[in-house]
Amino acid sequence: MLLPILLPLLLSTHIHAWTTYTVPHSTGSDDTPALLSALQDTTYTSDVTILFAPNTTYNVWSPIVFPVFTNVEVRIEGNLSYPTNMTTVQSKLHALVLIPSSNLRISFMGGNNVTLRGNTDPDWGWVDGHGQQWWNIMEQAGRPYGWLFGNITNGVIRDMKIYKPIAWNFLTTGSSYLHVFNNIILAGSDNAVSFSAGGTDMLFERNHVHNGDDCITVINGAKNITFRDSYCEGSHGLSVGSLGKAGQDSQVSDLLFENVIMNHTLYGARFKSWTGGNGLAQNATWRNIMFIDVMFPIYVTQNYWDQNVGPKPNSTNTNETHIENFLFENFVGVINDTPGYVEGSCISDPCWYAVTNATGKEVVIFDLYPDTATNIVAKDIFARTLTGAPVAAMCNTSTISTDVGFVCE
């Protein structure tokens, strides 16, 4: 007899109305304080769409830190504009304990079932960082990163359009089960990483990136990461690392990069660990990669170092970051071996990416330490050079004794 009474009460505890909060806009003033004030109300931390309204250009002049969300969509139908004045940006930075020594413009601090969504309108939904001025004068001080999508479970980043960011774009530290797709990043002539994958179980697909640093970089702690069906231009490659800086014990595993066009990039497939690093990178595959005017189509090094601080170090550490089960398969394209060509991120003489004894015609370079690489193979590699010179390869026989798919010399 109690069931008819209890059932509506039980249901009422599980049914929540979905609401929409439209971020207010005031012409000529910072729109972030009103948003941050509203977020103090827990009404706007679950079962809500936070909407940047259509046909509106918002002034995002201060950093935004979103609270922990549950069932929340942040939807950008209008445009977001960061400050055009560099000193204004530098004066309003905030440092997060989550990522020491870094600063971010917009941070998602955690939650479950969280979506960041732009739109497909060619004129609206853009995030304008006004970043070119920073790179014109190589301003490094107070240079903020873009978006932290951190500690999110079951997240989506889709249809975002980023124009001229100041530095890195999307950082996914601590997140899991993310789907990142249909995003556009236009950072041409800027040195900005597009996606930094630092969590687990992530799928990146159908993204279009034009930038001057890694198209994607997989960082320490990442596992089960897929990047596919995408386009990268002007970038530093489909990268794993850098790993093992200052002897850090780094671990990454189960990585797949496939069906990607690399157009006029410095690297195609790339692995980089610091001299003296520790740990293990295992089960990584790059396959079905088309490369167009790429200087280093396949490049693997355990000798990554900062050429700005001195010469290449000599390591006596026998526990360099180990590599296990790396496959480079079905690469097709053209190596940029143009005499005198200098890639735009060259900041030293020789260039920071210079490889001793390389001719510039190598389709693959394996720069390894002895007894640190197991089952690393390149196969079905089809390449030619822009100049018509024979294609080369580099691999030190003293560092690896197994079949790497080509003559190791």
C-alpha cells in the first residue's frame, strides 16, 4: 500500500530539469566577472548548458576557472576574444597547482560528462587569442596556455575553432574517456602545440591543425590514445614526448596514430625522450601517413636536449627511457631536402633540430642508446626527395641488433 506514495518521491530524487545559463555581455568591458560570479551558484555546476550566445563577441579579458561539473555543456555560439594588449594578459595570469609553472586562460578543473562545444558556422564560434604579436617579438614572459580540460571523465571537445593562440591549446591532464573531434586550430606562423594528451582512453579524430609545434604530443602517464583521420600543417609532428626530463621515470603505452596528412611539417612521426631519462614507452603505432614536404618523416631520438643551454650531453645512464614495440607502417610522401631551407622554428645555429651527419634526405632516423629498444620496425615506406636525390636512412648498428625493416647503418 505504500508503493504508490513512495514511487513519486523516489523518482523526484533522480529527475532534474536541464537549464541554460546565457553568459551576459557588456560592450567594452570584461565579461568574465559576471560568469565567475554565476558559477558560485551550484545551480550552474550540474545539468546545465553554459551558453556564449550567438552573434555576440565576448571579452574574455581575465582567466576563467570552471568548478567541478556534472552533466554540463559549455557551448560557444558567439566569439571569444582575449585581450589585444600583451601587458593586460600578463597582469591577469593565474598559476594552477595542478600544472606547476604554467598559466592558463580557461580551465576545467574536473567532473563527469562534460562537453566543450563550438559550432560549425564559419563566422561564429571562434576563439581569438591575438597571439601573433607575442611571436613577432618572441615574448616568453607571462605567456599563457589555452585550455585545460583536466580530470574530466566522459568528456567531449568538439567543433571548436581556435585562431592565433598565444601558446599551447588543449591540455587533457588527468582525464579519461574523452572524444575530441571536428576541431580547427589555426596558429599558422605561431609556435603552439595543438593537443597535449596526458590522460587515458582518448580518441582524437577529424581535427584540422595548422601550427608551429606538435600537432599532438602524448605526455607522461598517457595510455590508450588514438589520433586519426586528421590534417596537420606546419607542425612538429605526431609526437610522443618529450619524456624523461631531468631523469623522470615516464610511462606511456598503447598509442595509435593513423590516417593523417602531414603537410609541410618539420616531423611526421616523432618520439623524443631526454638524455638521461628513465621509464618505458611501449606499443606505439604510426600507420597510413601521407607526408608532403616534410624534413624528418620518421624520427626517433633518446637524445632530446635544449640546444639553447649548451652542447649535446653525453649520458652514462644505462636506463634511458626504453622503447618497446614501435611500428611505422605505410608512409608515403616527399622529403623536403631543399638546399638552404630553414624551418621557421629554427632559433639556433646550428638549428635546434640539426642531426649530426644527417644529409637531410633521411626518411627515417633511429637515434638510440644500446640495449634500450625492442621490436622497433619501419615497413612499407615509400618516399622521394624534392631534389630527386636518393632517399637515405640512419640507424646505428651498435644500438640495435634486430631487424628494423631496412639496412641499419
